Amino acid sequence: MLSSRFRCRISRLRTGMTRGWGRGQMAGKTRAIAYWLLPEAAAREVFLREIRRLARQFGAPLFEPHVTIFIAPENSRAPLEVLHEVGPVDAIWKASGMWGDRYLIEPHLSLLYAKLPSKTNQRLADNIRLPFREVGFTSICVMRCARPTTRAIEVEQWKLLAP
């Protein structure tokens, strides 16, 4: 859907489970719409190797390498409408029609979905070394997911809403 490639610096790696909504957090699990950037082939392979290694180490699920750039509530505008309006990626939250406490802009590269003690999570993130500082992204997709995603079954239930 993107007409040009995006490049960004890898400054935030995330291991462990995703966080809740923060201020105004909803009790229990909710469904959310996550907008992902998908990396170019070479970076995808590096990320996939790291995801596989961590999944084996912690008994966690495998998933497609991605950078989450925005998370919206499930009742936000239809993802295809949003993607048709989007120019720069940071415009997604405006196009989604959700402002205030209900949206979450927290770009991050997820490498592991598992519930970990915070010290273990921090140690892992501190010790991961990638062979590059910038990554090219070739496409964007939209996924329906549980918020927060903390269990393998929740990863297995992710659903692609828009390529």
C-alpha cells in the first residue's frame, strides 16, 4: 500500500509482553487495531532469527517481524479508509479518528511475546545486538489483536485486516 520505502532507526527494542493502554487503561483484555511496518527482506531474516532464538529460549510463539507504529481501539475507523488517507506514517493516528486517551503511539520492534520479570526483560533488551542501525520497510499492514498481547494463543488469534 505504501508507494515508497520507509527507513527508520532502531532505537527501541521490545522483548517481553506488551503494555496496557496506560492512562485510562481498560480493565481486562480488549481488542485493538495495530498498524505495522514490515521490514525489507534482509532485515526480516535477521529479526526472524532473533524471534526464533528467543521463542525457543522462553517457550514463546513465533510471529512475523514487524514494527508496531500505532495502536487504535477496535471501534476506530475502518483500516482501509485510514490507509487510503495516510501520507506520512505519523498521520495514522489523525486518520483513525481517535484522539485523547484512546490511542497509543509507541513505535517499537517486538521480538518476543512472553510474560517476563522486568529485570529479565531489560537484560534481554540491553544485550540484543543487531548488525544495522537503520532498517528499510517496504509495506504496512493492519492487524486485529488482543490488547495487551501476553499469551501464545493471543498471537495465534491475530487477524490481518488490511495488507
